[in-house]
Amino acid sequence: MRLLIAALLLAAPLAAQETTESREAGLAAWDRIFEKVSHPRCTNCHVGESGQPMWNGLGYGADTVHGMGVLADETRIGALSTPCRTCHVTTGRANTVPHAPPHISDAWRLPPVELAWLGRSSAEICAQMRDPETNDGNDIAELAEHLRSSPFVAWGYAPGAGRSAPDGTPEDIAADVEIWGAAGAPCD
């Protein structure tokens, strides 16, 4: 029994060190994740209840609401106003024409209201992303898979036609989400 207690006492500092290192790695991964999700290419569609995509910080002049009177409403596809598909055709065609509506191989729509990132702090987005109640019902593994497989995420990292994009790839952010999740999804 004494030997067991001695072994546990000796192992405790090692376990604490691993937890600290893991937390530090998780926080570093979160910083990289936030750098990506706070990029205008992401936040301009992650707008929440307003339903109005934005053209902020993308080099199109003054920050403004998306043109053409787009309002995604509660459908997130603009069904009650100008549907996204009016301009954003579902196709795998390359996005080579500057300032033309982007094309992807999925029906264009805004993310769910619960996934609003525009104007939110790192701590707010972190808390939102780790909670399935506010991240569209995903656990960490599902978030990573979404980042790897979503045509929207893929387009955001390679929008073509001279458009700005966050640094890295969908695989980079998915790997960081896995590191962050393995560390307990720390926010601060």
C-alpha cells in the first residue's frame, strides 16, 4: 500500500506537467483557430440573426452590407427575399472571375444563427464553438470533420479570383481543432 501511495505521489507532478503542456498546446491551437474564424472571409457570412451577409475588410471599399438587398431571413437561404441561389449558382466551376458571385458544389446559404462570429470576441467564439448547443450540435471530432469536408470552408480558404482568404488550409484548422479539443477546448 505504501508503495502505491509513493508511486502516486511521484506521478502527480508528471501528470500536472502533462496537463499544463496540453492546456498550453490547446490555447496555442485556439489562437490559431480564432485567427482564421475572425477573418472577414468567415465573419462576413457568420452574421447571426441579422441575416445580412457583409462585405467588410475584403478590399471592396468601405465596410458595407452585402449588395443586392440580400437578407437571408430565418431560412438562411433568403427564401423570403432574394435567394442566395439567384447569384450563387451551385456548381463545381472554378472561381476565376474577380468580383463575380462565388460558386461551390453545394447550395449557398448562411450558417445557422447560433454560429454568429461577426463582432464577437475570442472568448465568445471559443465558448460557442465548444458547446454543441451553440455550434450546430457538433462534438470536437464532428467540428474537425466539418472543416475538412465542407465546400463552404474549402471555398473560404481558396476563393479564387484575387479574393483574400485566411492563411492555411481546411486541414490546418481541422488539426488545430483536434489539438484544442484534446486539451479540453480551453478558452483562456
